[in-house]
Amino acid sequence: MIELTKNDDWKIVRNALALMRNKHDPRIIPAIKNTMNHPQKQARIEALGVLMEFSIEEALPALEAAVFSVSREIRSVAMRKILEFREPRVKAIVNRSMQPSNLKKLENDEIDIYFQTIIDLRREDLYDLLANNLFHEDSCLRHKAVDSLLYAPSLTPFAKQISRASNFELLSKMKKDDLRHFCKLFKPEIYSALFPVLENIFHKKSRLFDNSILKTKETILRSLSGYIEEKEVVEFFRKGLSVGNRETVSLIEKIAGKYL
């Protein structure tokens, strides 16, 4: 069987590997590892599946290499298996794969699937790596991170990262549509962490001939007005009326005055 993995016909190699499944014989591991470098991706995928049946010590190095394969099919199989491992060493691999230079090598919808899989598998130990994408200057990656968080059952596990990313200096650099999309994260379950950060907008003032600060403040306040029935939002607006500058007071009165 091992000799068949060296055959020139990749179909024979793949079939030999398939027959090795469930054998759990450590003597076949070297042959499986060698097949991980086979030029035909179907053979590599089969080898990856067989290797997964052995210990994580045997599988993880090969899986890590496969995560960065040029083949999308192999990357997808490897990343799914990596995320299924409840093992501390997985985080270092995911962290490396989450670097912007590596994410940009993936196909557009592949990033969406990757982020969503972390949510689907409830990998809370990896949530911080996912939420780090909220800080990217690349609006596309940031947009995808926002979408993935909105897909989560609750934003509570992400409250700290969302609040940090809601620093006014960061928000003011976003284009209007990007900011509107980001503000979809401003949901009631994170208000206790979010509002102390957002209170900074009360004292921000537009510059002469530059209304970008005003527009940023207005977008933020309008997004919150969608939850005006929440007690915390009412208290937030009332505090803005109490301590905010004239520009802030005027905005709050225009946006939510009739509810206060």
C-alpha cells in the first residue's frame, strides 16, 4: 500500500490513501506526509484527511502548511480542520493567517467564509483575532469583520474590541458609508462598554470650512437614535445635552429632541 503512494498515476495514489483510512498504523505516516507535496491537489486533500486520523502532533504541522496553500480547496479543508481543533497551538496559526498580507491572498468570499466559520464554531478563544480586523485601515477587511460580528448570536464577547475601535479619531477617518456600516455594531448589549468611549464626541467641534466632525457626530447619533427606546440611549443623549458643546446640543435636539 505504501508503495502505491509513489505511483505516477495520481488516481492510484489517491485510492491508496483512501484505503489507508482507519488503519491508524504509524508506519504509514511518512508516506502520507510525502504525499502532502504531491502535484495533484486531489491526492494532497486525501493525504490531509488520512493524516487527520492520527494525533494532533502529526497533523498540525501539515495542516498549518496547507492553510497557506495556493489551492483554495486545500486551504478551505485545512482551515476548517484547524478551527475544529480545540487546542491552544491553533491560535498562533490563526493569528498568522489573520495578518492583512495573508488575508489579501484569499479570494473575496473566502474571507467571509473564514470569519463566519469562527462564529459558527463558537471559537470564543479566537474572537479577539477576528475583532482585530475592526482596526484595519483597509475598509474591505473592516467591512467583512463587521459583517461577521453582526452574524454572531451576541456582540457581548466583542464589546471591548468594538469599544476600542469606536475611538472618535478612528471613526472620523472612515468614509460616510463605512461609518454607517460600522455603527450597526452599536447595539444595546455593549452599551456599558461603548458609551464611556462615545461620550468623547460631546466635546468635539467642527473646524472652520470643515464639517467632517459634524458629519461624523451626526452619523453616530443617528445610529443610536434607532434604539431610543433603550434607557441607556436616552441617558446618553441627555448627558450630551447637559455637558456637550453647542454643536452637540443642536444635533441631539434635531435627532432625538422629541424623545427627551
